[in-house]
Amino acid sequence: MDGGKSQPLAHEFGHGHKEFDLWLTDNGTITEGDVKYKVLVVMSDGSILEKDVVRAEEGKEVSKARMPSGTAQVSDKIRATYRGKGPMNYLKKAEVSSLLASADANPDAHVLLKLINTKGTIKSITVKAKDGKSGTWDTIPGNGVWNIVVTRAASGGILSNTDGSFNMEVEGDTELHLWLADNGNLGVAPEKFEIFIAFEDGRLLKNTIRK
């Protein structure tokens, strides 16, 4: 569709569901009007799945991305070190729907993440206070949690997707740089926060952030 504003379509198929967010330009008939739409998914075996698109009620979402819910295993293969503020500044103190949004005037908090002899596909990264109330950041879009931007080096080179999500296949030793808008608690006592790495195969590893 041409013209108008991009709108998200959350959709899920099948058993033990997979959830995807689809973005397309709205010409006015998606959020308004009475045009009906279907989502069609063509599988590798040639089968076709289809489902009607349902409009969310005003103020409600069709689906909500969730933080990893499994039991996290403490692992020394996950090592995160707080490196202070800056030099990069990508984010403001809120969840943004696009990393193209303007940042605030404060340099982001910088966390160096090292994965030691680790193989798998990273599904999401979360930083969370141990007390459960002093702050949470993640790479899961659309759940109201402040963002994490992932870069390859301290000088930039964003690996995150525009919507803030992040996935990456890793093997062996991997070094990543995480950037977060500091809420006033992380920089004061980073050792009171943990980092969680969720993998596509269901593993959820965590460790305390070091100062």
C-alpha cells in the first residue's frame, strides 16, 4: 500500500505458536474503514495457512511481546561489565517504536557483553534489577520496556533491528556492546542488575553485571 502511516499486524499460527510482527504502510483502510483482510502464509511444503486480520479494540493490542519466562541458569559464559556513560547516545528514557527516534541529551549507559565459548542463536537480551523494581531494559519490541541497542564495537555499528529487536547467531567467543538510557539506578550500582540472554533453543542464561 502507498501513502499513510505504517501499522503493525501481530499474527500467530499453529500449535506452540510462533509470533511475528508485520509492518505495512496504511492508506487508511487498515485502522479505519470496513475493508477486511487476511494473512496468508505459504509453507515450504506448499501448504497455505490463512487467518482473518482482527482489529484491536481502541487502546488495546492484539498481542504483546513478552520477556523470557523460563528459569534462568547462572552461567559464567555470560560476562557483562558496566563501562560508564557514552560515548554513544542512541536512546531516550522510554521504549521507542523505532531506533530512528531522536535520543535525549544524555549519553547512554555502556555495558560490555562477552559470550565465552557459546553457540546458538540469541533471541533477546534483557537487563533487569535484582530487586525487580529498579529498572528493566530489553531487545523485545512492543512490551513497554526501555530499549537496549546492540553494537559490534564501542564506536558503533548497530546490530539491532530498527524496531529494537535483536537476534544473532554466535559461536565461540563473542563480544558485543550494549547501550541503555540510564534511569539513575544502573550507573550508581550496576552490580545490583543482571543480564539475561535468551536463545532460540530455549536456553535462558544469566549473570550479574560487573562494575
